Amino acid sequence: MNIENTQVQMRKGLLEFCILSIISRGEVYASDMLDELTSARIMVVEGTLYPLLTRLRKSGLVDYKWVESNSGPPRKYYTLTENGETFLSALDETWRDLVSSTDKIISAKNASD
């Protein structure tokens, strides 16, 4: 088995949750999302991010607005919808349960070592 593949799959599984969490803090531009994800070592490219943002918008979880830019074309800023906030809240609860469960399993393994 390839450890890098497993690590990538784990990160991909959390990508939607991370993106919704970033957007939940307020209006955000896609390149700022990419920067934050990259700095958190969740490697993602535009070719992955933009289709995911489109899917989240079509699902009614995010919305966007165009804002004129002084240094180029207008920018698309994303925000969570009310449904997106509810969805993120459920994901957050699931994440906390998974972390707790995983910690219990890992702690039991470490205690037996």
C-alpha cells in the first residue's frame, strides 16, 4: 500500500468540511481558500476547488456574489446559505464524534504498546 495515496484520500474526505468551515467565517474569495487549505497542508488545486464550489452552490449550501476589483476582473465571493450553516453544523458534530471515537481507538492501541 502507498502511504501517500491513503493520506491524500483522508484529506479529500475532509475537503468539503474544510471549505464550508472557511466560508462560514464570512465572504471569501476562492484563491484565499486555496491559500488557507495549502497552508494547512491540504493540497488542492483550482481544478478540484471550483467544481466542488459549483456543486455546493447547486446543492444550496453556498452562494456567491460578484465584486468589482481594482486590479483586474470582478471577483466571486462565497458565503454560506442558511442551509449551508445547518449542513456545516451537522458535519461539525460528525467530525467531533469521529475524532472522539478515533482517539479512543488510538489511545487503546497506544496503551497496549
